[in-house]
Amino acid sequence: MPLSKRARIEIYLPETGKSSYARLHSAFENEFLHTFGGCTVIKGIKGLYLGSDGKTDFDRISLLYADTPFDFDDYFEELSDYTDRLREAALEASEEESVLIVVHEIYHSL
């Protein structure tokens, strides 16, 4: 059988220990579970970045991702709108200046 092209959505969220962030993580897990039938969660990832002072800073982050049933190219606009809404919800529910959400095409062997 040929490979099936799909879109994967990834959300990178900080692990702060705050209950509001735990609720946000849980909300995204449930969103992916009920929208796409499941998701993968990888916790304890180290994210590095340069601070405004030029020094290296790091955060512990979680990666949540789900593979959608949608072809990346055919549903690009819908995926873009959906991830914009996810990002807006994350920014509203957190104290973050930005939240990274990535969408890319993947291929499944079914």
C-alpha cells in the first residue's frame, strides 16, 4: 500500500509546576484525544534560548502532538485556522509571551 500523507500538530508548552499550566496541558491532551483519537506527550524536554541579556536560558517543556487524518496540502487553510485558535487559547490561559505550535507533513504506512 502507498504511504498516506497526513498533518502532524505539535504544541510545545513550558512545565512550570503551576496548576494553571497543568490544566492547560490537560486541556490540550483532551482536545487532541477527542478531536483526533489520541496524542503523544513527551515531558521533561530541555529547551534552550538566548535571553535579552545575551545569556543562555532554559526551560523544561512538554511536547504534545497528534497526527491528524488530514492531508497537509489539501487542508492547509483549515489546519492554519485550527492552530491559530490553539495558540490563542494557550496565550490566553498562560503567562507566556509566545507559544510554539508546529504543523508539518508526515507519512504513515497503513
